[in-house]
Amino acid sequence: MDATVWIALWAVLFLASHLIISSSAVRAGLINTVGQQPYRGIYSLVASATLGPLIYEFAHNKHAGPLLWHLRAVAPVRWLAWLLMLAALVLLVGSFITPNPGGLGAPADRSEPRGLLKITRHPGLVAFSLFGIAHMLMNGWAGDVIFFGVFPALGIIGGMHQDRRKIRELGNRYREFLAKTSFVPFAALVGGRVQWTGGDMPWAAIGAGVVLTIAIVALHPTIFGGNPLG
């Protein structure tokens, strides 16, 4: 079977298994049967069983399939891709510093958005989406587009899915949080639902994001191949 088909197959299996095992009915049933921690173990095993083969297939068949677009030589697009990667790394770090109130490690009584949560209520999932989009711009082969397309698909579908589940679990507290925030970056700020203040500036996340970006530029050719600078 063609490598592009294998990449697509594992991508579908990864997304489908992720959504099924985290769905309300399956998740509740498994937790009631085996408990919270064993459920997380099962979830991780299922994710690894599909994500691992997907990464392996792509790693051994980069640039598989027809070339759909070639934008690497277009300087503005290359700079856009790097800006998206910088934003993705800042959001990813920020998602640990200021987690969504429905996420692990978040304060149980906090529904007032602060920091990066005023930009998007799912900074980690938006980070995955921006990472995928940036790499899709630079890698227009069908197999690459499918592989990197998994990240925005997971980010968008996962964010919607998580919001619905957290409403059922947390009730009005999460509804209040949803009313003040947006999944689409900056939509809540533009719509006037929240106001940005000096204290919201994520300096630590910005600093870490810049450092990570520089490190990735330096190490990308060695670890992943290809030169991100051109």
C-alpha cells in the first residue's frame, strides 16, 4: 500500500481512537470500571499505539505523495511559518503556567480568565494547531499535509470536545469561563468580553518561547533533517 495511504490510515485511527476513548460515555464507563488513574494509563496506551506508528510511517516516508504546493521559496510565507512556530511555543509554555480551569493542575475555584487565557482558553491546543499549520505551509507534499494536518484537527476538535465535557463536569463555573473567553485567538478581546492589562503579559512564556525557537532552529537539521532557515 502507498505510504501516503498508510499515513492517512494511522492519522484517522489516532484521531478516532482519541475522540472515542475520551468521549463521555466511554470515559465514564472506564473510570467507573477501573478507576481514574488506570483510565489515564489506558488512554496513554491507546494514544501511543496509534501515534507511534503514525510518526514511524511519516519519519520513513517524508514528502510522500504528490506535491500540492511549494511555498518554501516564498520569503513572506517562510517568515509567517516562523511567526506561527514562535506563537505556538509561547502558547505551549503558557498553557503550563496558566492552565485552563478545566485542565489538570488548574485551581478548582478559578473561573476568571487571566494571562494567555484571555487570548484563547485552550493555549495548548491552539499551539498544536499553529505548529501543524506552520509545517503544512512549508511541506506541501500530500503525506506531509496529512501528517501535520492531524495537529490542527486534534486542536480544533479536541477543544470543542473538551468544552462540552467540562460543562457537564464543572457546570456553571465552566459556563462562566466560556462566556468570557474564546477558542479562536483574540476573539474575546476583540469582542470586549475581557480586557487586557499589564499584568496579563506572559513574559515568562515569551522568554521561554524565544529560547525554544532558537534551539529548534539550531537543532532542527540534526534531529529532524532539513534546514528551517532555507
